[in-house]
Amino acid sequence: MPKSALTSFLNEVAEVLEAFSIETSSRKGSPEPRALLISFIALAVAASFSRGVYPPIIALATAILLSRALGVKLKRMAKAAALISMFILAVTLPMALYQAYLDQAPLSDSSALLWGLAPLLLRCVAATSALVLMTQSLGLMGLIRALRGLRVPPRALLILVLFLRYIPIMLRDTIKLLSAREVRMVSSSVKDHWLMLSTVASGLLIKGFERAYRLQMAFKARGLDPSFIPAPNVRAGPLDLALVALSSTLACLLVLM
Amino acid sequence: MERPKGEYLIEVDRASFTYPDGTRALEDVSVEARQGDVVAIIGANGSGKTTLLMLMAGLLEPQKGAVRFRGVDVKKLGRELRREVGVVFQDPDDQLFAPTVFDDIAFGLRMLGLPDEEVRSRVIEVARELGIEHILGRPPFRLSGGEKRKVALATALVSRPSVLLLDEPFSDLSPLASRRLMDILIKFKNGGGTVVFTSNDVEVVAELSDYVYVLSSGRVVVHGEPKSVLCDDESLAKAELRPPMATILYRELTGERERCPIRISELISALRRGHRDSAHLPAKLSTKAQRYAV
């Protein structure tokens, strides 16, 4: 992999992960955060535990419809879906081919094996996309409020928010460390190049601890204490109840299909 | 050298702090700031300035002693402390974490539970004041060093705090950017705000501060008004610092040690007053020179 491709890849991953902590402005008349959270999670669960090709597609389509109704753009979701597909294929494709080789199966059989990967791929893509759409629909603050409303302990919430922000930041730091090494590369051999880049690991480990500590300080300095955030006192309306009932029923049907 | 007693807004009372690895950062340190004060904490690298500021912000807890805000132990203050005290870290990369500049500035306000419309108007207001309105939609990690510093300051100013704690805010800034930052801080002080900042730059300290603490190896070696502290060569040397250039120049030119101008403007008036052959010196600094006065 050329050096610039590696850093661009990491950049893209960071951008996708940032989707999980992006902030949105609440729209008038949008459902209560808890109802949205439960609905999207139900759809993600349905996509994960369903069988066959159609249930994940239906779950994904429903999540897209719901988020479009809330004015969410699909660009980030598409990026996340592409990234997840890449990961799944990178892991499963060699396994499938190796299995075909062990079985000494003809090429036609191995293509059948590859076709067998499609439901797995769809399940992963649909579940991830539903979660990205959920965070984009709710926004970071909406997510915190919804989870507080569901009585998630403040400390667990703090860990979740730290985690959501920490990974993209660490990826950006990794890019900096990689670039610092790349500019000092003299040899043009690929082996030397990868050897040099592998030294990032130790630096990253040390920087990772330091960064986590500083990020926690920065959060604290800016008042991030989920216990400050009161649980939403808005009572769920008929629209919210209908949304939860509909998505839960659909999720059950999709899992049982 | 005790300060006259008054009501302190923020007070560090005989605080000691040791890091988990055994590094003793502060020992028996007392620092106070009154409303409307600009307090400078100066000292060499590793003297404990940042740790002291983190204690004042309630981000670290002293093992001994106490930190009080309006007379109440900061441990007992939660949300109120965050609303009243704005913190700007030394490295803006440590401070900025949101996907966009807007989200970063708005973060604290959203944490305070303000409605969306108010968050938006406040963010735009502070961005306009600092001249960063055009970068609100950009990711913080793509900004230049100076822009990051402004955004970091905006994140602290946006919640309209009564105290600003700034860790080395003038490092890496060009002279004109330093001057602009000083103007912002003076405006904040004139509005009744209190500023506590750490620095190694004695020129900035001479220009901006009302009171100075000098730290060395985690202890306050001297404190007082800038004129008395910045002319105390011995104490400054302990902290690996020197007097301001105005003081050094005056001493070199006149051989006199009694008078101690710490600012360029003071240097010129001292020279005019003390020496007959200084008629060619201007009565006061030109506007341009005032702009470059740091």
C-alpha cells in the first residue's frame, strides 16, 4: 500500500467514526430521543440477527426512511457502509477461498461459497448503517439524553462519550506519527518502509494513554459530566409510542423470518 | 509581601500536589485572585505552573490544602464551577475534540443545557468577536496553530465565565497575534472578568498583569505587583527568568538601579525625566509602537 494511500485510508476511517459523535440541531416535532434510540437499536438488532438477504435490506431501508424523515443526510452512512463492506470482505474473502482450496472444490463451488457471504455482508452493513443513522439523527447530546432517560449510569455514559471521541482523535494522531516517520524515510524499499512504519506502534501506545488522559481533562473542563444532564422529563407522546411499537414489531418479524 | 486581604474569587490555600509517578509538582503553594485581577504565574518549564492552573480549574485535586472559588471548596462545586471558570490548555490539540469548530465551541453550552437557538447565537457572537466566523464549519484538526488557539479561547469565552484560566496562551503566537490576544483579555478584564495565566514571557507579564507569582520547583519564590517582582533579579534568576528588556535597557543606559521601568512606555518616560540629554525621545509611544509594545 503506498504511503499516501495508508494515511488517506486512516483519514476516511476517522471521518466515518466521527459520524458517531456529530452534533445535530433538534427539529421541532421530531420524536422523543428515547423513542428514536429504541427504534434504531431495534432495527440494528433485527439486521444483525436475521437470516437471508431480505430482512437486513428491509431493516436498512426502514432506518433510512426514518432518518430521512428527520432530515439526516446519507453521505456518512454510505461511507460507513463502504468501510464495513471492505473490512468484512478483507476478512471473509481469503477464508472462503482457502476453504474452497482445502475442499478442492471447482471454481463454480467457490463462487457459490462467495455468494453465501452476501447475507453476512448485508447484516453487518445494515446494522452499522442503522447505528450511524441513529447517532446522526440524535446527535451526541441527544444520545446522552436518551441514554440518561433510559437510566444508563452516568459513569458508563462518560466512558461511551470518551470512546466515541477518542478513536477518531487517536486515528488523526496515528496519521501525524506516520507522516513524521514518512518524511524521514530515505530508503525507497517497501520492506524498509513498512519496518519504519511499524515503529509507530510503541509511540502510539504511549501517546494513546497520554491522549486519553488529556481528552478526559478537556471534557471535564468543558463540563462533560453526564450526571449534570437531567433525564428528559418529556413524556412520550402517541407518536413516540407508535414509533417504538412499529419498529419493535418489525424487528421481531425480521428476526423470525 | 502579603496581599491586602479582600474577597478572593479564586484561592489556592497551601496546596501540595504529587503525580502518581512520584513527581512532586507543587508544595505548599498559595495563590489568590480577586475579581477583575489579571494574575500571572511565571516560572521555568517544569516549575508547576500547569499543575497549579489545573488545580484552580478543579481538574486536579490537591493532596494537601484546598482550592476555593468564591469561598467554597471547588470539590463541592460541579456545574457552577464549569459555568464560571473557562480553561484554555497550553496545547489547543488537547482542548479541541469535536468534529467541527462550531460543535467544539458549542459543546460547553450544550452541556449546560441551553436551547439550540441560544447556543447558535452565542457561538456566532464569540466567533465574530475573535474573527473566526469563517471557520465554524471546518474540522479543528485542519486549522493553523493560530486559528486553533483562537478556537480554544472561544470554547472558554462562550460560556461567559467570570474567570479565565489560560495555560501559556502567548506561546507560539506572532507579536501582533499576542497583542490582539492581550486586547481581548483586557476587554474581558474591563468587563469585570478575572484572568489567571501562566507564561515565561516577562514582557507580556509586565504589560498585562496586576499581580505576579513566581514559581520555582513547585514553590512560590516571590509574589507581588509586577514592578516589585520583575525588578527582583535574584528571585527571577531562581525561576530561570530575567527582568523585562525595558528594565535591562534602562539599567544599561543609566547605570541606575533604583528606578525600574518594566514597560517600553515607562522606559521612555523614565529616560526623559531623569536625563537632560534625552530631549530627542518622544513624550509617549506612537500608536504603531504601542501595537508592537510586547
